[in-house]
Amino acid sequence: MSSNAFDFEALLREALAPVEPPADLALRLEVTLVNLTELAQDELDAWELSSMRDPRNWVRPAAAAVIGAGAGSALVLLRVRNRARARRGQSKSLADLTERTLQDIAAEARRILPRH
């Protein structure tokens, strides 16, 4: 019976071993988020205000707004997170790190937001 317990423990150890993500995962995620944001923006740009009288036409723009906001927010957070180590090295205190992080978030959000 103890050999079965040993086998079970070995199987659990093997199953719960840490797995390294693919090296290009962050890049693939960023490309996907950029594509989603651009597609949502294109959908919102094609939106015609006159067609909004009918509630059946509200689904696509609403979905585009939600998807665009979610993908854009995730993209900002991903890019800011990727630069966190550099900000940590440049900061003199926690307050300075917080200020630099907030500035980085604002700058990245301005880069992603559409210019009209």
C-alpha cells in the first residue's frame, strides 16, 4: 500500500511541477491586445449615429466599446508591467516609484487612445 502512496505522490509532484511559459508569450499577448483594440476602434469609427434609433443596433457598438476598453486597459498594464524593473531601479523611494508608475500609465494610455 505504501508503494501506491509513493506512486501517487510522485505523480502529484510531476503534475504540479512549475511550467515555464513560452519565450514569446508576452509578445504574442501584446500583439493580440493591439489587434483587439484596433478592431474595436474600427468598429466604433464605422458606427453611424442615425442607426442607433433601433435598439437592435446597439449590440455591436456596445461590444466594441467593452472589448476595446478591456483590451486597451490590459495592454497598458502589460506594457507598464514590462517596464517596472527599470522604474524600480530609477526610483529613490516608494513615493517616487508610485509617481513614476502613474506617469508611465498615463503616457501609455495616451499612446493607445485614438486621436480624433
